[in-house]
Amino acid sequence: MVREVTTDGNGKATGVSYINKEDRKEYQLKGKTVILAASACSSARILLNSKSSQHPNGLGNSSDMTGKYLHDSTGSSRAFFVPDLMNRKTYNEDGVGGMHVYSPWWLDNKNLDFPRGYHIEVWGGLGMPSYGIGFGAAEMNKYIGETVGGYGDKLREDVKKFYGSMIGVSGRGECIAREDNYCEIDPTTVDEWGIPVLRFNYTWSDHERKQARHMHNTFEEIMHNVGGIALGDKPGADQDYGLLNPGRIIHEVGTTRMGDDPKKSVVNKFQQMHDVDNVSEAIESSPKYYGRTTEEMYLDDALLEEKFLTVHELETLVVLCDLILPANDQFGSAVDAGVPEFIEFISKDIPKHQLPLRGGIMWLDNRANKRFNKVFKSCNAIEHKQLADEIAYPDKAAPELSQGVEFFTLVRDLTLTGYYTTKMGVDDLGYKGNQPNVWDGVPDDVLKEHGLSYDEEWLAKCVDQSTRNETAQWDDDGNLIT
Ligand SMILES: Cc1cc2nc3c(=O)[nH]c(=O)nc-3n(C[C@H](O)[C@H](O)[C@H](O)COP(=O)(O)OP(=O)(O)OC[C@H]3O[C@@H](n4cnc5c(N)ncnc54)[C@H](O)[C@@H]3O)c2cc1C
């Protein structure tokens, strides 16, 4: 962990001083040139922490510009439900998510009341089940006039009915870089390595607010044109039109301003510091690691070692989960899929679930005791059904049972996530995505259902299915020859 760039008596960089995370001791590394590539904020932090008699304001900061003009992309989102996409046939389609489908900028900027622009990232589709799948599936029924809530076979049908029928749109735009948006060293706080941390001063201006307002008007236009129904309310001025807090879009840039004038910028056009020519910035390279990290794997092991639920609580969840998703003639039950063990794990991974789960189980036992003079797990099937019916349908439940409704909804959500993220659940849902080299496009019958078809001319130009398993080859001039 680098603390600072070290310098000689002339103010030239000589290397870095860093803390070894293994032995927690400080060491020096020497070098002719120092290239900082610690990301926008951390690079600024290292520079600002590198104070010396030649650089009293931080390394290369005679302009007082380091940390300033910090900006992040703007971000605001909306989601909608598209009834036409209910009951989708599943096929080799993995949804759109992190990969983003960008909608191009189609507007005339002269007519806008804000500078620059934004793109829209579209997400949705028949994506791979993950944490959160099925959350709220039973609530979607309100949009089609059916009873909200429920459990059992009907719940299983609901999950499939609504799978792939939600579309989300996220606007990501350019924010105007301003000098008064900046990070600086916090004079009172250090991290665990004893290195002073940054603090941030950042506000959105009307440029970004108007941009976000425009995003939401555009989202609604898209929604209207695809026959969608809005989920949630359109954020207004009182919520900055849904603009997420600065830093949430994790695209921070701008702390070591580039320019020709050393009084107004930190680095020149070659990313060398004006004041110290053997220090360069290399901000904004590509991420290198994907997938699970060693730390995550250690965390999983540690969580599996701990126990949160008592034997009684687990036994209660076994009964409840099987009531929520019993086996049918094709697939096993929630308990067969290991859902109680999943809830045990997730309550440690996401501790906010602990109190509602523990308190909810007590509430349920208390209710069962009042009605049948025994705890929930000891009731018979008819009594279980009577107790579940009281709290499984939020719109019909008695107001004094609202805590029970909350608890049942939580366990239903976790049961669906636990079940549909197992192999059994994935098979049940019919998820087919992620099959490489077998993409033949949207099946004809699905296209016909929506009155669509592929354009033969473009198919011939873009997709030659007969060569899809061949590795592409290029000639020496970079021309594609296969
Ligand atoms: C979850 C997420 C999703 C993103 N999605 C997208 C996307 O879809 N498209 C897109 O264009 N961009 C995306 N971004 C942004 C993109 O990842 C960053 O803009 C880019 O990685 C920045 O590159 P960088 O080399 O400047 O910094 P980083 O990639 O952050 O690399 C900085 C490195 O320096 C190390 N470091 C920091 N401080 C110190 C120190 N004091 N001592 C030693 N080492 C240090 C860090 O550990 C890190 O390894 C995403 C970012 C995140 C976090």
C-alpha cells in the first residue's frame, strides 16, 4: 500500500514509500520514473500525501489543482413491466445486464436545456437466476388484476409467468467538471495502514439535474412505446430526478487535471506532472480481475463455519419453505433444493435479514400458539395452511397481522432466490442462456408471436452460422480472412 512518492533535495521523484500488508512495516522502492496508476481518487491521495519542503502542498501541486475537477458519470434509472413479455418461451438468451445494450444518441443537442448528453443502458431478459430472483414475483399480479401474494403451485407459476417481462433503463451521462467538486486529505482520519484518507466535497448542478429530468422523460417515452407499465414513481425535483449520489456510478475521473498551463493543471498532454517530470499518471486503465477473489472465498468459508439459526428456527424454516414451494410431479421442493441452508448462509452474509427472520419466527410461533396452542412446526397441514393464508396475501391480510405479512414476504423472497439459483430451480425455470456457439437468434415462433422477423439481407451480411465454430484469422495487414 503506497503511502507517498519520495523526492530528493531538488524535488524530483526518487521512488515510493509503501506499507507491506503482510508484516505491516514501511519500505522504500527506488525508481528513475514513478507512474501512478492507483485510479483517479487514490492517485490524487498519494500525491496530496507526498508533502516535502519542495512540495509543501503535495507533490506537483503548485497549481493547487490536485483533487479538483473530480467528477463521476450521472446515473438515474427506471424499470417497467411489459405485459406482452409475460409467459415467455425460454431459449438461448442470457438477458442483458452488465454487458449493456446502448441506445445511441438520437437527439439534436441544440434543443436541449443542458450541455453534453447521456446514453441509456438497457437491462432485462431471461437472465441467469441470481440473488433477488423471484423477489416480488407474487406482487406483480397487481398489474394484471390478479391476487397479490400467495404460495405453493401458484407461486411457482407466477415466477415463470413474470420471468423476463421486466425491462430496466439506466441513464449514464456526462457531468460537467467543476473546480468546486474536489477531494482533499482528511486532517483527522487515517486508514488501517496509518495513511491519511480522502474526504469529498461534491454537489450536482442544474446541468446534471436537467439531464436526469430529460432521462426520465425519455425512459417514459420508451416505456410507452413498448407498452410497459412503470414500476415505482417517476422521481421529481425533490429527489434530484433520481440522480444517484456522486461516486455511485464508480466512473470517477478528473483529479489530476491535464492541460498546457502549469498554473491551471497538474499534468501535461503526456500525463507527466508539470512540476515533477519523472512522475506520470496512468489513470483509467482496464480492470484485470473478474470472478471470485481469494478474500471472497475466505469470507464464504468463515460464514459457513458460523451458526446463526437455532435448531428450532431451522426446523420452522424447513416447514415454512416447503409450504411456500412444495414439490410437484416434475421438481423437488424448496427443502430438496437446500433452501433452509441457503437462508442460514444468507442471514450471515446479509446480516440485515437476521432480526426480521428471528423475530418473524417468534411472531409465527406466537400466532400458532394463540390459534392452535402449539408452535408453528408442530401444527398439522390444515393448520399450516390456515396460518399461511392469513399472511400470504398482503392486500387481504388483517392490519394487526402486518408483521406476519412482512415476515412471510421475506421468507417467500428468500425461498424463491434459494430455489431458483440451484440446478433444480434453473431447470424448473427453463433458463437456457450461456450456451456458446449455439445462438441461432430468437426462434422463429417467438418472433412471429411479436409480429417480428429478421431481415434476410442483414442476416446474410452479419451471421454466417456455418463458420461459427471456426477461429477467426487475420492476414499480416489485419484484414479478416475467415
Ligand atoms: C463495479 C464496477 C463496474 C464498472 N463497470 C464499468 C463499465 O461497465 N464500463 C466502464 O467503462 N467502466 C466501468 N467501471 C469503471 C472502471 O472499472 C474504472 O474506470 C477503471 O477500472 C479505472 O482504471 P484505473 O486503472 O484508473 O484504476 P483501477 O482499475 O481502480 O486500478 C487502480 C489500482 O491501484 C491500486 N491502488 C490504489 N491505491 C493504492 C495505493 N495507495 N497503493 C498501492 N496500490 C493502490 C488498486 O488496488 C487498484 O488495483 C466500473 C467500475 C466498478 C468498480
